[in-house]
Amino acid sequence: MNSLNRTKLSLMMFLEFFIWGAWFVTLGTFLGSNLNATGAQTGAAFSTQSLGAIIAPFIIGLIADRYFNAEKILGILHLIGALLMYQMYNSTDFDTFYPYVLGYMIAYMPTLALVNSISFNQMKDPEKEFSTIRVWGTVGWIVAGLSISYLFHWDAAESIKSGLLKNTFLLACGASVILGLLSFFLPKTPPKVDKNEKVTLSDILGLEALKLLKSKDFLVFFLSSILICIPLAFYYQNANPFLANIGLENPTGKMTLGQISEVLFMLSLPIFFKKFGFKYTLLVGMLAWVIRYSLFAYGNAGELTFMLIAGIALHGICYDFFFVSGQIYTNARAGEKIKSAAQGLITLATYGLGMLIGFWVAGKITDAYKITETTFDWNTIWLIPAGIAATVMVIFAVFFKENKQVKEG
């Protein structure tokens, strides 16, 4: 890959995740503070991510893989996204806001697969080259969070009260326009599938990988993956509103520690995976969720701030040791023929079904433990997902028997 294409792809990844990090982290805070949304409504807004993840395979499978260059579809989707993001910025109530965020997520979620396809198409050795491109996405997310907290101060208590937090949508809108235009100058990535070739629903959704569920160990892993997404949804939906509500300064900027730890633990994952195997790696990831939410439940913005910071910093273990390990395990169990289908199936199950359930549960729990318009029983709200994660961990520990070939491989 030449240096010009490497620079283009790195900038593409940076902007792709800068856009997501610029508004998604503070969405819960904005909805509660500026649109007076209930927990259930906030859960519905976050669930649009899951709906987008469910619809994304159809956009990729029916359009991107068959008729148009990936970089052109990427550009069109981000320009459409910029328009929808601007409408989100202008919304003054939840009923107006929701159709735009739903439309945006349907447009955005397919782009996550498109940026990967564009990158892989330029690589001779993706296993070695991809991480050096993908890491710029994490940097983009970090820069977005730091900018919101330390450059613009939009998540400060006074800024939230005065409505400045909605500027995050304007920031994401501008970045979407830039990436949308940049996309038309990215390396050409033509369709991989003959447009005349017959495509089935099974192909698009990766349903041929369902035969993996005949294996007890994969079935236990599959169900555990769905269930662990319930506590994961609590973090995405409630972490920023929680930190802002209890008075932690620069909460969005501090939450970028999670992405920094994600990079660090990603580097240690292969070593841990090889030494302890898949089962114990996943159990450590699940245990990290229990510890994280316990720290949130008992920490505060005063003398126990270190507990909140530690909980945020555990994101690397929580995410990498479960979800990234799960992708590696799925790849090993699937075999060459259905690798893509298996990855599509596990993504549909987690970011689709699992997160959809999780956001609904998180919204209901938040409403149930709302004390006044501005106060919540955060202790109970965080102990519930901690209990769910602990239950899933015990179930997985008891019923999952590690496949010998995977462990040795």
C-alpha cells in the first residue's frame, strides 16, 4: 500500500469514529437534560443502533456488494447522515428527534462494514496491516471526547443547562460532510459479487452459520454473548448521564480513558488468550463488568472519584476480553467456508438482538429508580447490571466446555 492511500484510509477511519464519538457518548445526557426524555425514550433512541445493525446487512448484501463501489456508497451515506444529524441538532422534543436518529443509524451502521471493506481491499496482508489503520478510529473517538470536554466544554453543568450540548450534533454533522466528500477520493473498491448472481436471505443474514449452534459449547457462548449485551447497554446509555448528574467534571473527556485502555488491552489480548485459553479470557471480561458496575455503584465525584475512573478504565478488559475474543473464537470454530457468515451472525446477535434487549431493560430500570426530575438511585441502577453480568458469568463458567482444538490452536 502506498503512503497516499495509507493516509487516506487512516483519515477515513479517524473521521468514521470521530463522528460516532462526537454525539453518541453524550446522547443520554442530552436527551434527559435538553429534551426531558424518559428512561424508556432514551432506551428507544439508543436502540436505533441495534435496529441499524439489523438492517445493515441488507444494505451491504443487496447494494454495496453487488451494484456500486463501496467508497461511493460510503460517501452518499455520510452526506445523508450529515443532513439527518443537522435535523437532530434542530429538534426541540423527543417525538421530533426520534425519526431522525433512527434514520441516521440506519445510514451510519452499514458504514462500519464499508470502511473495513475499503481498507482490506488495499491490503496484501490484512492481519498485519489492518490494526495500523483501524487504530486511527479509536484515536478519532478519543479526540472527539477530549474536544467536547476540554476544548468546547459542552458537557459542563452550566453548558448542559444552557443547551450547548446539542452542538455535539453540529460537530458530527461537519465531520460527516468532510468524510462524505473525502469518500469519493478514496481508493476504488468495486463490487465483489456479480449483480446477476442470486442472493438469498440466508446469505445476507449469515443464517448458514446457524449449524454452529448444534455444538453445545458454541450455543452456550452464543447465548452468553446476547445476555452480556444487557449490561453493556447500561454503560452506553447511562454512563455519561450518570457522571454528569453526580457532578464529575469533564465526564466525556474522562470517558476517553476507556478507549485508551481498549488500545492497551488489545495489545495484551493475544498473550492472555494463548496462555489461558478462550474460556478464562471471556470469564475475565465478564468479571470486569461486575467490578466496573460495582465501582460505579459505590463511587462518587468527591473522595471516591478514583473508583469512577477505575470503572471507566476497565473498558478495555470489558470490551476486548469478551467481544474481540468472541470474534476470534467464532472465526476458529466456523471454518473457512462460513467465516463471514458466522461473524455476521454473532454481530447480528450482539449489536442487534442483545443490545436491543439491553437498551430496553436499561431504560425501564432507569425510570423505575428515578427519584425526582434530576436525581436517581444510581447505586441500584448500577448494581442491577452488575448482578446480570455476574449471573451470565456463572452460567458460562458452569456450562461452557472449551473445545480442545480451539484451545490448542
